[in-house]
Amino acid sequence: MRLIRSALAVLVLASAACSPAGEDAPKPVRSTGKAAVGGPFRLVDQTGAVRDESLLKGRWTAMFFGFTYCPDVCPTTLQTLAEVKEQLGPQGKDLQIVLVSVDPERDTPEALKAYLANDAFPDGVVGLTGAPAQVAQALKAYRVYAKKTGEGPDYLVDHSTAIYLIDPKGEFDRPIISTRAPEEIAADIRKAMRDA
Ligand code: NI
């Protein structure tokens, strides 16, 4: 069991991308179970409303971490999740999608709002950002790796790419590899919902 849990933690932590420079994966952190991922946060959504961890209660949530300037992984993940929602049918309508910014400097609520309006992305995505310290606290709670790379206004942020599946109690259920096919991700989520 301990091995499985450690493997889970490594999976969550090791998938970093979104920067051509590519940073080394962070050191694996020994996890003591599901409770080790997640925790309180206080951020603002794309309308400027304050949101905390209660956002994650009452329905299944696919949460991931990224930024609006991300050239590849984040927009692809959002398009994938749009397909996943369709594949899930009625269960998909209930699946909440949350994008937490790893780039609070540029990702203002307004920037998130404009970004998430893209027709290729799912409807109703909740974009979260906030003061850098608040964002850093949320990233730490979810053991997310994020590191600025490059100089000047066109910097990138190397970041974890896993999708975190959160159960209706607001607790971390399992990580999902964001680059898998939508039908595989939908199958994973269906299984999680069935097993819960
Ligand atoms: Ni990204």
C-alpha cells in the first residue's frame, strides 16, 4: 500500500511541461495517502468573486493547474476536457472543471475570463487566481510544481500537468494524465465515480 501511495505522489508531481526549456522533475515527496494532496485555499475566480475549497464540495471536479499564456499543454487539456464532458453524457454535465493559475502576475480575473471564453473550451470552467502568496499556498496544498522560465514579458511557467480528480466531498481522488485520449480519461472518471 505504501508503494502504491508513493507511486501516486510521484505521478502527480513528476509531470511537468509547458516550457521548451524543461526543468528537472521535482523530488518525489513521500505521501501518507489521499489527505496529503489538497487543503484550504482562498483565491478569486474570473468574475472577481472569492472562492475557497468549498467550491470543490457537492460534485465531482477535474482540477488542473496552468496559465493563459501556456502555448500547448493547457489549451490542449481544456479541449480534451470538453470532449471528456461530452463522452460522460449526463455525468459530464455535473463534472466541474477548475483551472488554477500558476501565473498570477499575468492571469488577472479579467485575463482568465477572456481566455476561458474560447469556444473550444468547456462551458462553465472556473478559473482561479489571486495574490501571488495565495496562489503559492494553493499550489503547495496540491503539491503542484510551477517554475517561471525565461526573461521579459514572454516568460513561460513550467508546471505540473496532471488533472486532479476531486470527489464530491472535496477530497483528492486520483491523478489523471492529461495527455491521454478523452475516452480513456472519461473511462477513468466513470470508474472513480462508480468506486466512490
Ligand atoms: Ni500549461
